[in-house]
Amino acid sequence: MELEAVKRYLEKGVGSSSEVDGLPPRFLEPLIMNSLKVDLIEPGRILCSMKIPQRLLNAGNTLHGGAAAALVDVVGSAVIPTVGYSGPNTGVSVEINVSYLDAAYVDEEIEIEARALRVGKVVAVISVEFKKKKTGKIFAQGRHTKFLPASSKM
């Protein structure tokens, strides 16, 4: 791909900045989470399901990798308070890693399971697994590391 083609690809949304700037604050979470259903919540574990909506597809008509990474962030962060952490928020992402093992398609039912591997005083490590509900096949795995803010002693 020539350099100008790469530049055009990256700048293709530049002309509509007023539309983008008009989006509400924190619009990304509802965009990702709108189809999410919590099936089980217990200490250190959350199991969610969702039917993949059209809006989360990439150009290949499969679940967009960025959407999967955002789900690792959101569902992974949600499991932190289930183990008793009571800080002012669930911390700041230090690392998010996602391994994409297979594709998932529009209207496919999936399960997303987040497990707290360790929630310490300053660091939390979370594992997030994506499975196809019909077959039980894992199609993505994520790991999320977060820095946890210190609780105030006042």
C-alpha cells in the first residue's frame, strides 16, 4: 500500500468531526455494552452473554477486535469489586492483551467470562475468555492488568 493510501485510510473520518464531536461523553461503553447480559456473578467471577450486534462488526463482518478488547476492559474491570475491593474506582489499565483464536459473526450468541486472578493492594490481574455459546469453542482470550488507586485513610 502506498503512503498516500495509508494516509487517506487513517484520515477518512476527518471531514465529519462535528458529528464525532457531537457524540455524548463516554459513548463507547453503551455502544459496546448495550447487548450485554449478566448471567452469573459471584466472588471473583462474572459470566455474561450477548448476541453480537451489527454495530460491532469489522470490514470482514466478524466481531471487531477493538470491540472485543473494549469488552475485556469493561467486563474485566467489573469483576474487581466482586472480590471485596472497595477503592474509589476499578483503577487504570496498565495492559490489555487479547489473543484472537477464531471469528465470531453477527447474531451469534457468545459468552464472556471474567475471572479475577489476583486483586492486590495496587495491582489487579484479570482473565477474560470469549466462547461461542452454541459450541463452547473459545474464540478469544484476554488478560487485563490494572493499577488500583490507594484507598484514602482519612
